Amino acid sequence: MADEHVGVPDALAHGVPMLKISSKKIKQVIMRLEDGAITWAGAKSTRVPISQIRELRMGQPPTEMYNSTRWITIVYVRGSQMKVLHMIALTDDVFDLWVTTLRTLVSETSDRLVNEVKPADPDLLWIRQLWPAGVKAIDQPTATALLRQVGLVVPESWKAAPRSMLDMSDFRQLVKDAQSRPEIEELFSRLAPQGVLGRAQVESFLRDVQRVEPGDLFDKYARKEEWTVDSLAEFLSSSDNSPKRQQDMTHSIVDYFISSSHNTYLVGEQWRGESTVEGYIRVLLAGCRCVEIDVHNGELEPVVYHKKTLTSRAPVRDICRAINKYAFVHSPYPVIISAEIHCNAEQQSRLASIMLEVFGNKLITTPIHTSFDLPSPEDLKGRILFKAKPRVEDSPEPSPPSSAVFDSTESTNESDSGFARLARRLSISPPSLSPDKPTFSSTLADLLVYTHGVKYQGFSKLNNYLPRHQFSVAETTANRIIRENKADWIKHNFTHISRVYPKAIRMLSTNFDPTPYWSAGCQLVAMNWQTIDPGSVLNQAMFADTPGYVLKPLALRQKVAEVPRTWRLRAQILSAQRLPLASSSDLSVEATLGASPTKKTSVVKGMTLNPRWNDSLEWTLHCTPSQFDLTFLHLEVKSRGALLAQWVRPLPAAPKGYHHLPLYDHLCARFVFASLFVRIEIDEVGAVADGGAS
């Protein structure tokens, strides 16, 4: 029999025939769900742990080639790479069995399911995870054993009055009593020394400590016209106390940092990864607003893949359908398609026709107003912008008015030399290094309304960039611009959009540190979303809890004199809740503010899921306001020195007051239940003569 506590049906535990789909072939295999993983027989790695699954999509084939309602897509993590498993059930019953079982198992360990409604009470979901499947009541010895599994002990009050049986409600109360929160009781005592927390005291706490307007919060959590300890605890754990990032979306689109993806079509490494629509679905659902396509000639219609590499091909029509379906699920604000065109004029026209057909009136084809400036994200809500870079061909021969050629975004030397070295090691014949510059279709050029790619030619007054002109540069060129012309680039980005992307020799799809490019006002800093590393952690932190757009600091939007100022930051690390069980021992918190040295709390010895520190970490930060806005606070929960969980945000997004911060693993997947209870205070104390942090 399958283990009833994890709810795996016998049929899936023993194995069922499924069609496994890859870019190369379709193969029938026996799929099993055993030992917390999906397994199948094959020559390569054949195990997908449930804990590594990040997304599930059921009955939604990524391409019309497979018109099956029994399609299952699983996006999971292996190492630092995102991977995809496609399979088709042979019967409706087997499909339903997989759907029910996987959704149940994954929902207990991840909140990244597509269209999954997060429960209002994480405590209840955590308790349901502990509760044996299919059981209505348990005896107290069983309850004691369940608590022991997660490092809790039965309170003395329950030992003194034991119960023969406990239902779910009883067990929930037992867990609550076992998870005592003395730090909240101490806070209540400080706020209410007389034991009563009335309206005036609560509203003062909300304004002065939490830095929020009280509104109706007192009435919402009051018990008989006052707040009790339970009222305070309930508020502090509620969505009403969750950090929120609100911003004005009516500025010109040039005034925002925009969440951007590089080589979006890849799931894996950029020299041999699989080109797939999955990359687009994943990043759009995560809030990305600028995706990339590299378009090449196909047999009938264009295809997308990474040129001069071993990556597979994906039909551009399938990618457009995926973009159309998922573009505005996470955010209503505009999506930019940044294209490199490597196909001939005929297939370019076909690309234009496909986009017009699939996107319909979502696609920007004409200016939406007569203003010379670029419109705002609010103006462009629900719209898709197409960006590419045509260049008129210099030729002694007369050419038709529509004759143009595609100019690649950057020199191919890095990519070619990198591939050539790799090819020698793998005995692969490197492709021709001669540039392929096909004629640019006038039909496609007509779609470059607000996003017309141009070549970077410096910032001389002789170079007249129109507002819709955008240049893209590799990080090496961007670094040179920052060294030599940063002030000019910042000024350019007051009125124009520019894009930075990783250098081509990053064949393992690693990422750079995006902050230097944001500090130059660059709006589109394109990251390899398929790889999780320190650069991608900062990028995810920048756009967390936003619609994919973040208003730039004032000095990066207009010319203003910035005077360095002094801020004092204090992070009181109080406690953590429901940490992952496997390695929750000898726990400490390490905190880093920008480039300043790491500060540490004391170590809580032994194993516990709910450690308490009550340690304060303090910094003095000397910098300009724009530098302040691009400084990140990084909190890491360590178990015996190894990373267990983390939280990262730029300082403007660091919540003031007492909050339960959501925690993430080393791959930026959120722990559904875990949180870090802190108090954060940030105060500006005046102007200074120099910069730095201490």
C-alpha cells in the first residue's frame, strides 16, 4: 500500500504508462510517484523531487502540435537551472489522478502553483500538512508525536488535562499553545502597561511604529472595544500588515525600471538549452515585462532559437500564443517583446502577420496619443510593444524604400569566440562567423511605434536619438559607458529607454550584478531567469510585490542636485516561525546592507523551528537618495553556517515597524509557512560630506 500520510494512490506508486514529450521525440514510459518524487525509467536522470517543483500546468499544451486535454507540464529546479517535464496521460482517469495528487502534494510545499489561491491563514495550511490524511480525529499520544516531529512539545496545560481524542480544531489550538510567542506578549505589555490596549494606543502604534494610517484596523481586530494579545498577534500575522509597494504608474515609461528577461526562450544553458514556450510562461507569471525572441527562418513560419549554438527550435507562433495568454495574468501593465531578427524579409512579414493575428488589438501598431513623449505604463495597460532594430543598408545601388537590414544588438565577437572554444572541445564544427543581415520587412518595421531599436553611437550632440529610439548593449559595453560616460547615460535615460544584457560568453547563463546598470538609469536590465544566482536574487528582490515596473529614483528621472545624506537603520531580529525541519539547528541570522560588512545575531543552540533571538543590528548609511534607493538589505537564516532561508529587498521596500517577513530558499522559492519576525527602523538624520556605510 502507498503511504496514506502523503496521499499517493496505489496506481501512481506502482506506475502508470504515460507519454513523455521532449523537443526531439515522444516516448511511452512508466511514470511512478514514490519516495517524494516522480520517477521513470530512462538513460538520463529520471527523478523529479516534489520539493523541487515550482509550477504545474494541466490540460494546457504549449503548442497546437499536441491537441490533448490530458497534457501535464511540470516546471522544476535542478541545481541552479529551471527544467521542464512534459507528459500526456493515456486516459482521463489517469490524468485526473495525476492532477489531484500533484496539486495536493505540491500545494503543501510551494505557493507557486498557477492560479493557486493562497490560503488566508498559513497556520491552518501548516497544520493540515501535519495532520494525517483521511483521519477525522487523533489521540493525544499521536498528537504529541506529531508535535515532536516539528520540534514542539505539548504545553503543561494540556498534559494536566489530557483529552482522549482531538479533532482538527483541537489540534490547531494545541499547536497554537505549543508555539508560544513571548516576544508578542512582551510587545503587548510595552504598548499596554495597564493591560488594556485601547483605540488611541493602537492608532498611535500604527502611525508611529508601523508607519501606516489606522483606517478601520482597530475595529477589525478589536475584542470588546480593545485589542488583546491575540488581537495584536492576529494583526501582525495578517495580510493587513504585509509589506505593500504602491507607486504612481502615470509617469512616462522611461521613468521606470522594467523587469526584463534575456534569452527568454531558453530553459537551461544558452549554448545547448532547450528553446521552449515554457520560459515565456514562467517569466510572465513571475512578473517579467520584457521578453526576448531570436527569430530565424523556419520551414513555413519563423522559429526561435539561440543562433550559433546547439539549442533547439520553438515555433514563433507558439511563443506568441503563450505571450498572449499569460502576458497580463500577473500584471496589467505593458509587455515589450525585444526581438533579434535573423530571418529573411518574407518570414519577417510572416512574423508581423502572426503577431497581428494572435495579439489583435493588444499589439501597438499606431501611437496612442499625439504627445512627443513616450506614454506611461498606465496609458499602455494591456498592450504589447514590439521592439527590433532595422538599419538602412548603405549601398551605391538604388534600393526600394522598404529595403533595410537587421543590425544585431552587439558585436558577435564574444559569442563567436566562446562558441569556437567550446566547439573545439566538443569536436563540433563552428558555424560561419560572417554576419547575416537580412533585408528588413517594412510590414515589421511599421510595428516599431514606441520601441525602435538603434545602434549605440555615443552621446554626442551629433547623434540625434528620437524618443522612440532604444539601444541595447552587452554588459562589457555598458561597463565601459559607466566608466567613461555615466553622467551622459543617466541624462540620456531621462528621455530614452536603454537595455543591457549579459555578455555572450556566459554560456552557462549566469547573471551579472544589475545594480550598476540601474544606477545609470537603465530601464531594461535583462537577466537570465532560467538561472538562480546572486544577480537574479537582487533582480527578484527589486521587483518583488510590484507589477513589473519600479519608479526610478528622482535623480535618475530628472536633473536634480543630490546631496549625500545620513540614514540610520536598525533591524531587530526577534524570532522565526515554522522554519524547514530538516536542518533547523544552531540557528543565527546574518544581515548585509549593500556592500557593508555582514552583521550577525547570536546562535540559538539545538534544533527548533521557532528560534528567538531578540538581537538588534544597526547601520549608519552615508549616500545620496538615489544610492539609498538601490541599496539592498539581505537577511539570511543560517543553520550551522549554511543558508537555510533568506529575505532580500531594496531599502524603499523594507517595511517599517514589526513584520513577519516571508522567507525564501537558496533558489528564491518561497517557503509557504516560514517567516522571520523583525522590527525595522529607518530614519534620515541629515546631510553629510561623504558616502559609505558602517
